[in-house]
Amino acid sequence: MIVSVILVSVVALIHIYILYLEMFLWATPKGQKAFGTTAQVAKDSKSLAFNQGLYNGFLAAGLIWGMLYPDEAVGRHIELFFLGCVLIAGIVGSLTAKRSILYIQALPALIAILVVLMQW
């Protein structure tokens, strides 16, 4: 179970970092580099990125909720639901936005799903 806690925590931390990038660094050089945007695109889409960052925060919050839930079995179900959301978002993002999202978001979620299912 310790491995699953570590991996679910990693996925949650990735999404907290994405929240930070999208909500607070979107229009900065670091944000533009991370998401492959130009200054003009970043400026024009800043409010959309802020909203998108909030959704990433919800994913992280759900994963943290699952890890902290007092009933372990229910907590695993919560983790699996949110990891599934992350996996689907990562796949869609890799197809519609940037291929690297598959490796940054979807792959860690898939690995965490497998480990949670195995109860490691």
C-alpha cells in the first residue's frame, strides 16, 4: 500500500504543479515554454488557462481526499475515480494539445491505477 500512496501523491503533486503553471505562470516565459505558446497566445488565453488550472486543482484535491479517506476501501475507489479522470484527460490532451501530455499526465496515472488495483 505504501507504493500506491507514493504514486497517487506523485500524480496529485503533478496536478498541483500544473495548477500553478496554468493559473499563475501562464503568461510568463516559463509558462509559455511549458505549454509551447507565444506571448500573444498566452495573453489571449490567460483566463481560459486559469480555469483549466482550477480543474487540475480539483483532480489533485480528489486524489488527496482518496488518500485521506478514513475507510481504506472507499478511499481506493475515490483514488481510482480521480486517477481515471487524469488518465482520460491526459489521453485527450495528448491528442488535442501536446503529445508529451501522454507521458507527463496519462502514464503516471495509468501506473498509479495499476498499483492501487494491486493494493501495493
